[in-house]
Amino acid sequence: MKLIFFKSFFIICLLAILAGLGALTIACQQSGIEQQVIVRVGDERLTLDELIGEIPPAMRSQITREDLQDFIGRWINSQILYQEAKRRQLDSQIDIQRELRKLEVDLVANALLDQELDKPLTITDEEIQDYYVTNRNSFVRSSPEIQVLHAQCASPPLADSLYNMVISGNDFIESARKLVDAGSDTASWGAYLSEDETSPEIAAQIFRLPVSTVSRPVQSDVGYHVFKIINRFPKDTIRELAQVRAQIIAKLEVEKRQIRYRQLLSDLKTNTIVETNLTMLDNVSIDSLFAGRRQK
């Protein structure tokens, strides 16, 4: 239901932009599919599909009409400047050609890396356990920590209501869901807090509370908070595997992608002719190489 609503809202926003631009829509055939042209600058066109494709999927749920209008405005400005630069033949300058070539090489090479390195990785429980045992010293707590259930409230009355419900014997998560966020995943309510990384106004009120205690509402710059203390851990103790499991998986994924990257290069080098003439560098001084360019 939310997805259907968002799609409808997104389309409404786009239609509103079309109206705001004077309803500039032109039908054209592209691969047998009729396209809607939102705006035209000279011979360049921005279609509805192209606009949607420019918005990263992760941002689409937060997009506003103003954001879309801003993007279209920047696209128009860029096209005006680009077309004038082309008219002046600035794109034929050697330095510009060199930069364009570098951009092309980087862009296409990165597309290959994305294709190869983003293939699914397998991280086994044995690998996670081995990493944890081998790197135990990296999981030592540098300051006291507490495990908490936490809910952030927008107002003091809401925080007071949650506090009163929990100290009356109601379940923390269920109470928080009713009052704060009915759609939240239960996993999002839990957290491990380190004393030296927690804001002083919060740390002063919760780090001395006994286990199972519920804090009175605590104010911060972003709202009002209620905590329930689940566990306490002294300084210099080692974090349990369950607490650092996600961190270990992320590290192992990085390592495996680095291995995959090195293997990819090694395989490609065996099938690629690479010639070097590094002795040329031995016959000139570094200063002389750049002397002429520094004066430009």
C-alpha cells in the first residue's frame, strides 16, 4: 500500500512540474516507446524516464517537488553552458580532450569493478569465528558500555507517557511501538552505548543506572529519550561475538573484495600486453619535467 501511494505521489509531483514548466511535453518514438519530454534545450531533451533514472533509488522516498524542480533547473543551466562551450569549440582543446579521456577511462573501469566486485560474497560462520578469535584484542572496550532499549520521542508528554507505561510493567518495545513508531523493526530499538562516545547530557543520566532500570526522559538536541538498561560491561572487557558480528562481516567483505580485485587484475594482466620504458625517467630530472608546465 505504501509503495503504491508513493508511486502515485511521485507521478503527481512530476505532472505538477510539467504544468509549472508550461506543460512542455513532446511525443517521440524511442525503441517503439512513446517518451514524454519534460524540457528541451536546443537539440537536447530531458525525458520523464531520464529524470526518474537520475534519482538514486535510496533517495526516491524523500524526494520533493522542489528537489525535482531544482534538478531540472540545474540540467537546463548545464545544457546552456555546455552547448555554448561546444559552439566555441572548447571541447576540441587538447587539455579538455585529455580530461574527457581520463573521465571515460575511470568511468568505464569503475563500471567493470562494480560488475565484478559486487557479485555476492559468501561469509561462513567459521570465517567469522576465526576472525573474532584472531582479532580479539581489537574488540576490547575502551570505556564502560551498556546495552539498552531506546526510544526517541518528539515531545516531553510523549516521553512521559512511554516512561509511565514501562515502569507500570508494560513491555518496552510494544509500548514504544504504540507511542512512537508502529512500523519499526524490533531490532532497531536495541543499542550498545559506550560512555566515551555518548553525549555528556545523556551519559550523565543513564550510565550509573542499575540493570533493568528505566530512565526518566532525557532531553538532547534531537528530542527526548527513554532508555531501559539491559546489561552493563566494564572497561577493558572483550565484546561478545554477537555484538561485533556485523562489524566482522563488513571487514571480511572488504578483505574478500580486495582479494577479488587483485585476482581480477592478475588474470587480466596475463592476457594483456603491457610495455614500459621507465629508463626514460632515469635520463631526465624531475624538476625539468615540470618546469615548463609551472610557468603556464
